[in-house]
Amino acid sequence: MYNRRKFIQTTALSAAVVTLNKACITKNAITNKPIVISTWDFGVAANAEAWKILSTKGKALDAVENGVKVAEADVNNQSVGYGGLPDRDGIVTLDASIMDHLGNCGAVLALEQIKHPISVARLVMEKTPHIMLAGDGALQFAIEQGFKTENILTENSKKEWEKWLKTAKYEPVSNIENKLYDKAAPEKLPGNQYNHDTIGMLALDSQGNLAGACTTSGMAYKLHGRIGDSPIIGAGLYVDSEVGGATATGVGEEVVRNVGSFLVVELMRQGYSPEEACKEAIKRIVKKKMSSTKDLQVGFLALNKNGEYGAYAIQQGFTFAVCDSRKQDLIVKGKSHY
Ligand code: ASP
């Protein structure tokens, strides 16, 4: 029989632990701001742009938008924005989301023909009563807001898609990035490009405000209309100014199933460090999937209110870039489950 006394004791104890953990988060004065972190090696160039804003006392929200735009505009980056690999029908569809320290957020899903989906997501946040716009509606909104439509499928990405078509089954390969990634010799692939997709960025500005942005062309050769985790608030991105922010990369379906970024932030609220929180979230994904995680990649990146950061991934090879007053081009190898 359930013992009421025990319940009260347990509850009191949990409350004490939570209070203690909250104290851990708030006790330390903010020590490391401004700071910006982002996923993968291509985060270095994106952080540099964000740093121009942060280092001159600019806002975290402006920093993350302008930062990830560097990756979106990079023609050699085949997993974000312009030049991204298309879906199985040869159409590039982009997902992006943005969130500020007040909990405001905006997202676009499966947006076509627009080079900078993150800026459209920001306007969804600022100019509409909604959070998400998808497909044709998102495109219509972007055009109304003055965005120029253009062909965002580059010759290079088109050629790769045509090559893929020759052997492809009429279904997406859900972990294409790991399949294409030559683990034995990652340097053979320019910039390890196939192993990574989304750019997720988190920034803490000199006022102590947090913001995050996340943008991707999603899984290469996905079914037309497939949406990943990146534009789903709580999955690919989450920011809570009381605690910190988190973002995700890798197979979006697994991130959505576990509401990954929200989970990481909630774990930090309970007192986990950013790295511990990412590790625990990865552990839950691995536990649910059991042995089928061998070829699955998911990585989380987190930044807390004190400017402390951490990351964790299922597979080796996940990197992230850090930029603060001490170091502007740091690339950190994320720890991993395998
Ligand atoms: N999370 C992205 C998606 O599922 C892709 C990635 O980051 O690898 O669309």
C-alpha cells in the first residue's frame, strides 16, 4: 500500500532537490557573456557574423538570425538554405525556426524558392499572430514581405540528386548522412559535408538575453512535404530565458518523437549541466530505439543562462563551434554514445 508519509517525505525531498538545483542555476552570476555557439564546423563562419553583433552589445536575436544566414547563403553547404540537396522529386524545401528570450517564436516549414528561410521565420514571429507557416502559405507570406524568389537548387546539388536517382528506391533513406559519411576516412569528403545537416545556433547577449535559430534543407532525398525537427519549437529548438536554450541536428524524426530540445532545457532546469542534459536526452533516444541506433545520428547542443555550454551525440563525428570573448573560432568535438 502506498505510504502517505513516504509520499510526503519523497515530495518534500524532491522539492528540496528542485530548489537546490534551481539555486545552482541562478546562484552563479552570469560569467560568460556574450557568447554564441552553433552546430558543426560550418558554425565557425556563422558565429563570426553573429559575433559582430554580440561584441558591439547587439541583441542575441539579431545575432542568431544574421549568423545562420551565412550558412544559408553558402553555396557549398548542401544541407542548409541555398544549394541544399533536394527532396526525392528534385525540389529544395527548407525548414527554419527562431526563438527569443521572451518565448516569442516563428517557423517556416517546407518553404521553397527563398534563400533565407530564417528571416521569413522571424517575420512570422514578429508580424503574424501565428508561429508556423508551411509550404505555399509560407511562400506567399515571404513574397508579401518582399522576399525575392529564386532557384535555390544549384547545378551541383542537381547533379548529385540525378546521380542518386539512378539507384534510389522510391523512398528516402532516413539516415543518409551517416550512410554517405565515410567513417574510416572522413577527410575524403570536403568538410565532412554529408555527415551533417542543420545549423542550430544559440546566443547569449551582453544584456543576458538568450535567443536561438535553426535552419536546414532537411534530410536529402526525403519524401516531398516531409518536415523535420528543425522548425518544430521544442524539438529542433527551444529557448527559456530562466534556464537556457538547446538545439538539435541529425535524424529529425527521433528528435520530434522525444521533443528533444525542450527535454534538454527541462533537464538543465532540474540542475543538469548543458552536456549532462544533452547526454541524458541522447540516452533516452538510444534506449527507446535499442540496437537500431547503430546507424542513427542525433546531436544536441545546449547553452545555459550562465554562458556554459555542452553537447552530446549518438555517433562520433559531431562537432560544434564556440565564439566568446576568449576564443572566436573554437571547434569542439562533441562527446558521443558510441
Ligand atoms: N534535423 C534535420 C532534419 O531532420 C537534419 C539534420 O540536422 O541532420 O531535417
